[in-house]
Amino acid sequence: MPILGRPTDSTDKVPLLDFENYFVGKWDFEWLMPESPLGPAGPYSGTTIYTKVDERTFEAVTQGEGPAGKFEIREKIVYDKDNKTVARDVTDSRGFSYKQSGPIGGDLGGIYNIHFDGTPFVASGKTVRLRNDIRTLSPLNYRVASSISVDGGPFTNLGNPWWRKTP
């Protein structure tokens, strides 16, 4: 965030999210997930490493473990600064893939929100759709509010995991 040397004003322009500076690096996560077609209920944890591919494209590789064992998630992320949007293609070693995209909003205090809405996919014989809202709460942690719709039903809470950056 810029240092203005004065209190912020409602007419101040919110700076764009510096995706590279914020996300690139290693993050640890903890997630207490309810039972769903994605896996059994219980604690999930692991690491996510974000790397820069080019000016707009990033990759994230998550190595995790949960009640059903180890898993890996690979993401290709495209950040469109001009339109303040982000899209990602996600491939999960548990046998499913999906796409998500959405807008990025922010405030003058440096808090950004990324809203991902996903395409339907099949997991454990059920049609699933995910929504994830990332909240960048500080330079070293972010929280995700995740919700799931199963077979066209209402979205329900899938947990609120934390990611903490490894300095």
C-alpha cells in the first residue's frame, strides 16, 4: 500500500493487488473440513508453493494430507490486473479438476478479497460446485471461506482454512 502521509480519503484510488509480491513463496495451511464428496471429515494440512510463470501467470502446487491420506493440487492462475479478475484451473490428485474465476476487490487499508466461483465437476459420483473467497488479512496470512454445492443443492460451509506464509 502507498504511504500517503495523510489519512485516507474516500476519493483515494485503491491500488491494484500485487499478486506476485503477496502470493509467491511457500505457505502452510490448516483446514478442518466436513465430510463431502471431496473427502472424509477431519483435519487437513500441508503446504502450497506459489511461483511466477510470467507477468500474468502463476502456478500453485499444494502438497497436503487429510484423513484419507496424501494428495496434491496443481493450479494454473491467470491474474488480469486491468480487469481486476483472476482465473484458475485446478487439478486435484484425488481424481477431479475444475475451473474458477472471479473479481478482486480491495480497500485502502490493504485488505483484498478474491471471489472464486467454479464450474461444476464430478467427485465421488456427485456433481460438485465450489466457491472460495480469499481474504488477504496481512502480508503473511490469508483466510479462505469455502462453500460447496452438491448435486445442485444449496451452498453449505466447507470450512475456513488459514494459509500462513513461511518467512
